[in-house]
Amino acid sequence: MGRDTRQKILDSARELFSVHGYNGVSLQDIADTVGISKGNLTYHFSKKEEIMEELLSESQPSDQLGQPKTLQDMDALFLHMQQVVSQHSYYFLYHAQLSQLSPKIAEIQNRSYRTIRNLLKEAFCLFCEEGLFRKELFTGEYDCMVDALHMAISYWGPFSSLQKSIAIDMEYRRHAWSIIYHLLTEKGRAELKSIIQI
């Protein structure tokens, strides 16, 4: 019963956080949704941030990403990143705020950032070697592009909501390619054209 109750708490919290945001949900709200007392809930999680820590620890979407070796792989990575944002909206809609809740959440975010940054940077270097990307025009140009891609995905949730409010709907995949399009050589652009129209 204990494990089932703990999982129900996590599932209910995930749904509530996705709809109302972290600040808009109380321990009592979660307990009511699960159908238990607040005391029973605090037996499993004494604070709301512990619930968020557990949700993030069990999901860790960036740990499942593979190293892109082709532009097709990179496109698949961008699609995957967009799906992760959609599936974990409780996290991405409140990304900036969550890092301030606890050192554990901040570390989870930092680890995710390092993982994605390394994947993208290695892919950029590989694509340069293969003649798909041009060389950097200045030291650290690839780093800047990788950071731009990461910032875009980290805040894609609230940005998408803003887009829809003014009748624009752009997928992250297309946005990501537009950020790095100027890095592509003629060979790279020809290959990308067979994958997606920018």
C-alpha cells in the first residue's frame, strides 16, 4: 500500500503542477486529489519540494539522449527534446523557479544542461569535420549556438503559450534549425533540405 500511495502522490502532483504551476498547488491539494490526509502525505514527503525532487529524479529525460552522428540524428534529437518538454510541462513551464527550491533540483538541472551541451557540442564538431558545418568564425561560436539551443528548449513551454496567444505555432525542431542554419555549409544545407524545409 505504501509504494502505491507514494506513486499516486507523485502522479497526482505531476498533473496538478502541470495545470496550476508549482506555486499554485499545496500539499493539501495533492492529498485531496489522492484521497488521503495531509498527515499521510507528509509521511511520504515532508515538503512539496521533496515531491518535485522525486519527480525530476525519476524522469531525467536528458539521460536517455543519444549522440547525434548525422543531421538526421540531430533532427531526431530536436524532435525528442520537443516531446520531452511536452511530457514534462510541470518542469519546463517553471524551469527558472525550480532551481531555487533546493540544491538537489539545481544539481539535476545542471546535470541535464551538461549532458545536452556535451551532446550538441560534440555533434557540431563532428559535422564540421564532415564538411556539414563551417568552421567557427570566432573562438566559442559553437558554444554560443549550443547555449542558444539549450535556452530555447528550457523556456519553450512558456514561450509556446505566448506564441499561441498571438496565433503563432512554431515547433521547436524548426526553431532549432533556424538558430544554427547559418553554420551549415552548402553540403549541409543540401542534406538538411531532404530532412526539413526551414
